[in-house]
Amino acid sequence: MDIVIRDGLCFVDGRFVRANVGVKGGRIAYVGKDDLKGEIVIDASEKIVIPGIFNAHTHLAMTLFRGYAEDLPLKEWLEEKIWKVEGLLEPRDVYWGSLLGILEMLKTGTTAFSDLYIHMDEVAKAVNESGIRGVLSYGMADRGDELKAKREIEIGLRFIKRWNGKKIKTIFGPHAPYTCTPDFLKRVKEIANEMGKHVHIHISETRWEVEYVKSKYGKTPVRLLDDIGFLDDKTVVAHAIWIDDEEMRILKDRGVSVVHCPISNLKLASGIARVKDMHDLGINVCLGTDGASSNNTYNMFEEMKMTSLLQKVITSRADALKAGDVLKMATENGYRAYGLRGGRIEEGYLADIVLIDRKRENYTPIYNPLHSIVYASYGCEVTHVIVDGEIVVDDGIVITLDEDRIIDRVEGLKKKFLI
């Protein structure tokens, strides 16, 4: 074996068991009680071992605007603040902002993420340098301009063809139905289908968006996308807050995956998605942080806890979403949404694995490791992160990145955005 995780308390098939895990060639090759030999052996006797966490919706380089535009609803946040400073972004800024986001994600157990943004070549470079797994898309918006539509598709295609590889999966990322025309969205989906690619898009994040799309096209965003043939099992939608029962059924019937971003949705006062109803209906719900400028962290442990708590409150049921439900949303469901065989401690799955220190004051006493992880984690409990069979975090240190250099560079960039 390349790596052996010995005697860990491992999350296997929905429960925690003592096991040894063998990793070979980027895959999990063995899970069980047999004594294994490996080039690298990690003593996990005091560790909790979980599948890699998937952050299914980010705008990674928005670390650069963490704390910049606060206490604003989405529309004003975008139009008065964020879109203006994004106009100042240069490619190298996105590179450093992405490295900072990756650093934070790796240290808190995220092994893979989906990113939709601009200057995506720089994001891809950061992914390759860091060792994390990335599903990447260029954020396209035609805004009714035919020439711009053509350029956006050209940029998206060029990016997809250049960077698709071992740890990077490239997909299409049209921004939203209020920034992209139906003709543009239909064309993007047609090209994606021809290439066998997934598509990621924002949808029904705010009441304003829904009303705007209805006033312009005579139907809600979900119904609009369904009518143009956009929705299928290779479509991943972020948010889906303001949808009705019929729209929810459309998403289920088409096999669409939904990314829930609870903290960003709360911070921007966008609303609370009906995640329990989606879960009960059988929709593949996964979790994301959204961008750091509207969150303000990339800590997926916070998203897990918040997801469960919010559904308890809005349904008045303490068992609305249990700890096991949200852990699956944060791991296996994210990988599934983007067509990756990961997010489980199981033979044949991608060797994306997280080890957590169980001897922590916030976990003590441990009655059930599952509850400790979902309801009592800060993220700093992560000791080791393995991505594609390679150790990228060792004893809490990201060994692929220079942490101090990244922090200093990003801190130095902020003066250009003070407008």
C-alpha cells in the first residue's frame, strides 16, 4: 500500500467502526481489520477518519473581499460593492486569493470543491500547486449581448479544454437566469451535452431574482430552465431557496443536484432553503460555503451544523435533519453531484480522506463521534488530509503551500480595493 491508516475510528456505511484503511494508486484499496503494510503508516488510534469533504459551491478568490462588503442584501451587495471591485481584479490577484481559500479549506478538511469565477486559469494553477481536487468553471454571463455571448462561450471552452485533468474536472458555469438570456443558456447546455460536461448555475437565490425573471420571461427560473431543456442529472444548481412544490418536483424528476449554502444565505438575508423537503423528496442535496465575502469562511463544519439547525427551526422538528444526513451532504453527495466516485470510506473510491483528532476538549466526552463532528467541530481538529492518495495536510500543516507567504501577499493586495 502507498498509505496505511491504522486502527482509526472510521465512518463506514453510516457508522463508526475500528478499521485499517489501505490506499494505493489514488484509490482506497482496502477497508477492514487485516494488518496492512505500507510505505507510509499513520497511527490513527486516537483519530476519527471520515471521507473527504466536498465544498460544492464557491467563488474561491473572493477571499480577497472577505469583510469588504458587510450587512447588505444580495442585490445591493453585488451592484454597489462586489461587481465594482471585481472589475479591478487582475489574474495574479485571483491566483493569490485562490491559494488563500485553498489553504483554509485544506486546514478544515475540504478535499474537493466546485468553483465558478473569473480568471480561472489562475484558480487552476493554484489547485495544481496545492494538491486539492477542483471542479472548475468559468463564470459566464452574456447579459443580452450577442458578441459577449460568443466571447463568453469561447473563454469557457478554452478553459475546459486546457485544464481538464487528473485532479481538475472542468465544467460549464453560466452565472444565473437573471444575467444570462434563455438563448445563451440553451446554447451552453447544448455544448455541454455534446461534450458530456456538467453545468453549474445559481438559481432562485432571492425573491427579487424570481420576480425579475418572471417579469422578463413570464415564468420562474426553474420553469424557464426546464422549458429550454437545461435541467438534467448533469446540472448542479446553487441555492434554490425560492422554489415551490412543483419546481421541487421538477428538480427531482430531472435528477438535478442542489447546493445549499446556509451561512451565505443567512448573511445576505436571501432566505432559508427547504432542505428537509428536498431531502425527503430524494433530491441530491450537497453543501457549499459560497464565496468568502458573503460567509466569511470556507469552513464546511460550520455549514454542516447550520444546515441541521436551520431545518430543525423552520420545521419545529428536532429530528428534521439528523447529523448523518448532513455529513453525507457534505461528503458523498457533493462528489456524486459532479460525477466523481468519492466521499465514502470504501474500496474503489477516491482516496480523499480526512483524519480528525478525537482527544479535544470540545469533543469530550464522546458518546457518538458523528454528533461530535457535526455539532461540536471548529475545523481545527483536522490533523491529516489525503487527496487522491497523497498527504497534503500532515499534523495540521499544509505541506504543499507556504502559509505565511500567502497570507502576507493577500494582506498586501487589499489596498487596491479600497475605493
